[in-house]
Amino acid sequence: MQSARIDSVDAFAGTPSIVHISDVHGYLDEARSALLAVGESNRFDPVVTADADERLHWAGNDHVLVVNGDLVDRGPENEACLDLVWRLVEEAPPGRVRYHLGNHEQAILLPGQVRWPDAFSTGLDRAERRAFLERIADGDVTAAFEGYGYTYSHAGSNEALSAATVNDELRAAASELRSAIGTDDDAAVQDRLEDEYDHLFGLGETSARGPGAGLTWLDFRHLDPTAPPQIVGHSMQTEPVRKGNVVCGNVIRRNESRPWGEGVLVETPEELFGVLRGLDREVRVIRI
């Protein structure tokens, strides 16, 4: 478990590169491939290494890894994807692995909001849901992180946001939800917190992902090009897309049918790059 509450890259000594991956959705092999591509790029040191059993481990280089939400649901290896992130959290120095709340993690907190049938997130039992909420309380799951030129969250916001503030709000909400599990108040607490922290959890005025939705739901098409500089996931792309100040890096699941679909973003103090692997396994680096 992380022992430090770190909300900004400024909290670290030196100038670590920030590696962003989002929307893994239970596809472990694709996530492994994308993360390993960083070290195969001939531009960046590895962020992870693979052992003899092909399990990934923290490589010990000067990186911050942002897992920007929606790690679970849809794919076949949800537990293994969670195990990967928890292992990296344990192996890395405090704060170096940032696992952000996405709308599919939000479904663990607020299962009454979405009612997805047969989803991993909404199918957790009380003990599993409580354990995830405890991870939030311990700082292992947060909502936002402030990089060099960009703020990272799952879906983004058209308004300026403070990572420290929204992370504190998420911990407060998780504490209340954890206390309510198994009680008659559980559903009512979920409803109240969804309204109280609408800028975090809200679906939007018209529908899920609609205008005005919160940090876990807002669709990329509703982010204004003049919004504060941000890096988001959530909305599927074939490769990283810039729209004014905002960059969407959700490219992990397109690799199954399209070339160059598997990749990460890497932010340095000076530049932003995409590290992408094609279906032919070749890795390329692009400036964004």
C-alpha cells in the first residue's frame, strides 16, 4: 500500500517521465505489450520488465506510471489486471504508480448507478467491494494527477481542477461507502454521494458520457479544445488524438483489428510522445 499522498509530479525529486495507459478493460496481454513497448522504443528506459513466467514487475527506472481508469470489465482477465497493478504499486516507490478511478471502477463504488448485467465491476461481493474501497482510502486508487503540462484523469473536465482536492473527495466518499456496505443505508448513501460529488461521478445532463458529466464519464467530444491542458482516456481512439489542449490516449483495445492500436503516452518536462506497437510487433514513437 502507498504510504504517501502524492498528487503532483512536483512531489518527486528529479524529472521522472510520466507513462500513461488507460482503458485496459481486462485485456492483460494487450496491456503487457503496450507497457513493454516503452523499453523497446530505444528512446525510453523500461517502465516494467517481465520475469520467466511473463509476469510484469516495476523496472526501477525514473518513471511515474498512470493507469488512467477502466482497468476492468469486458476482457477475460480482470483479476490478473488488478493483480498486475497491485503488484506494481507494492514494488514501486510510494506514489510512482497512479491507478485512477474510471467509470468502470466507479461501478464498484456505486453499483446502483449503472446496474450492468454480468460485469466484473458490479459483480463483486461485499468483501471484494470493501477491499477496493479500502484501497482508495489507502491512496492506492485516486482520481487525478498533475503532470508537467497536463492534468491526468479518466474522462477530464472543461473546468480547472485540483488533483489534491478531487483525490481527497474520492477518499471521503469511499470512506462513507465502506461504512454503508451491508447496511440498509447502502443504496441511499450511494445516491447521496453521486449527487454530492457530481463533478466526480455525474453522468451528464442528457445521458451517460453527456455534456456536464464528471471526471469518470465525460465523453472526449464534449471536451472543449480550450479546456485546461489534460490527458484523458475513456473515449476509444485508433491512436492518440490531440484536440487543442486535450489529448486522449485510450488506444489499448483497438489493436485487435487495427494496426498501431496498442500503446501508451509518455510525458517528459518538455514534450509528449506516443509509444505505439503495431500488429507486426514493431514499436514506433510519435510526437503529439
